Amino acid sequence: MTFTLGTGEDRALVIRMRGDEPVVPSANSLPGWVPGSRIATGTIAVVRALHQARQGVGGSGAQLADVDGGWDVSIGNVVLSSEGVPTCVGHGELAPAGDGVYRCETCGAAARYDRQP
Ligand SMILES: [Zn+2]
């Protein structure tokens, strides 16, 4: 993954999967990167989601998609947790808002989540 720091400097971070668990080498981490921080939690969730997508799992055939006019999924604000729950990277699990839409009660990030059996 590549990050642009506040200084404008680009920094690459190599994250490897060990089983289903993303592993971030500590020698390679970014300023402010501590376990449980927003950037660490969000990045690890994205890496896990990409890994699951490449393996064709993503939960149990579930699809996370942007709501009409939204882009929270496309830009990574909303991801599927390792338990397959739509999750805001800043605030945690989304609440069901009806009709297959889930919404963050804190920031309003939203996603459509359709489970396909
Ligand atoms: Zn949120």
C-alpha cells in the first residue's frame, strides 16, 4: 500500500497476510501508526477485504456496494469486518437503515450490503 504523508512524501508499506491476519512489519510503519489507531484499523480492514476478495470469499458471497450517489465503499470509508459486518473505518459497525442499506450513526457513511446465499 502507498500513503501520502502530510508532508507530501509518499511512503510504501508492505503488508503480508499470515493466514487471514494482515501482518505489518513494525520497522516499516508510518508516523502515528499504533495498533488500534484509525489508520492502522482502516488499513488492516482494507487489506483483509482485498485478500478476501481475491480469494473469492468476502463473507459468504456477500457484496458491499456504494449507495446511490455515495462513494463510501469506493474510497474505503466502509469495509466489511472480518466477521462480514459493514463497518465504518472511523466509528465501527454500521446500523441497518432498511432496504439493504447500512449507515454509520456518527458520520453518516453508508453502504448497500446484499447477502447472496
Ligand atoms: Zn462513521
